[in-house]
Amino acid sequence: MIRLSFIRKAFTKIWPVVVLVIALYPNISFGQSAEGKESTESFVQESLGKTEGTSEVKLGKDYLKGYISDTKSILTSPSRWEKSDWLKFSLVTGTTIGLFTLDYDIQHWAQERRNSTTNKITGFFEPFGNGAVSLPTLGAFYLYGQLLDDKKAQTTGLLGLESFVLSGISTEAIKVATHRQRPDEGGQSFKWDGPSFSFTGSHLSFPSADSTLVFSIATVIASEYNEIAWIPPLAYGIATLTALGKINDNDHWASDVFLGSAIGFFTAKAILTLHKKNANISVIPVNDGRVRGLTISLKF
């Protein structure tokens, strides 16, 4: 039998190749429709330059300045939240608190069922939660975008890096503000040391940094390549199994993992939103049997 550790090492080495395939796939054409023509709507939208998705991002002074402006926008965003945003915040907060009350029970349940199989699975996905794999992956996106002039791949790499950095800073700030004891440091889920400027040593469990980082990158990739059906499930699947592995390995409590994942996900979504193109022109063909034409909508 092929050992799981060998598969993990092999997958880690070929990950840049997978990245190139993902980046190249959207540019491959498999043929035209039966009529051999594009629909009127698609043709008109392309002709008028309707913009969707994320704006092109380039490495340079503006990109670096964006870290500051995007951070400011994210920190001040609660003042602009709508009811749906407050609902999401409430759900994340409520779920985190709920899991906190169950942390010890979940940890006990997971450790009772921990075995060689769960250890092998978590061992396979563990590298995706650290910079040794995630940063080269983002670098491969950017390099591919530069070499083959693929704007989407280039943008994915740069926005993924920004999400990685900003979400990581947020998580570390919470860690040093709480200094929560890890499950393998005594098993007391309610043990918090409180604020301290120490970034090293023990009692830095809340939230899970690995969960934050893997979800921050997975969310950018899944969002940028959401037109490819298998990319979002693959990206989020890897992120989820990486995060759950921290519970199996007794490195983090369930609430640590959940909040860390949420920080990564919502930070990435915020950054993607800040870099969205403005779809100011929409064109809708009209053909009701009596009238044929186009309806053009402008947003200001």
C-alpha cells in the first residue's frame, strides 16, 4: 500500500502544477453552441464592456497602500453595516459562545474517537494551514499571472496574500489579548490569562491561526474561480479538514477553530468586496412577441 505520508509529500510538491491548471482552465474553449453564435445578451454585454468580478490588482505602491486603506475600511465597516451584516455578526458571535460552553465536551468526544486513521487524515491536511505551503501557492498564482499575462491568476495571488496578512494580524491580536490555554496544556477550556504582549510561548489558543489562514486563502481562490464547479468545494473542503484537524490533534478547542475560520472567511470576503468592479451598465434583451429591443440600465 502507498503510505499516506508519501501521498501528502507528493501532493505538496505538485501543488504549483495544480495551481497552473486552475489558472489555465477558464481560458480553455470547448466549442460553440449548437447555433454557433453567442446569445444577444452576452454579445451586447461584452460589446458595452459590462464589468463584473474583481478589479485587476498589480504589485506596486498602490497595492501596498491598499493594505492600509483596506484595513481602515474593514475596521470602520460596522458603521455601514445593514441588518444582514449584523445578523451574520450575531450568528458568528453566538455560535462561538455556544461552542465555548461545549468545548470540553467536544474535545473529550474527539479524543475518545481519535485513532491512526484520523491522525493520518489530519496529518495530510495539516501543511495547508501554515505558510510553508500557502505562501508558495499564492506565489505560484502570481508568477503564472505574470508569465502568461493572466490577470485573474495575478489578482488571486495578490488578494490572497493580503487576506493572509490582514486576517493573520487580526487573529494574533486576539490571541495576545486573551491568552487562552490550549487543550493539551491542562484541558481547562475556561482558562484565560488575559491581555499580554507576549507573542510566543503557551496559552495562545484563541482563535486558531491555522484555521484563519487556510480559510482566508481558500475563500479568495473559491470566489475568484467560482465559475469552475469543482474549485469552491475543493478549496473549502481542504480548509475545513485542515481546521477540524486542529481539534483531532488536540491543538485547539472547537470555538478556537470556528472563530479562526470565520475571521479568515469574512476578511477575505471583505477584501474581495473592496476590490470589486463596478457593474454600472446592464443590458437585457426584450422579446415579448410584440416588441424586440434592449433595455439598458445605468447605475450611478
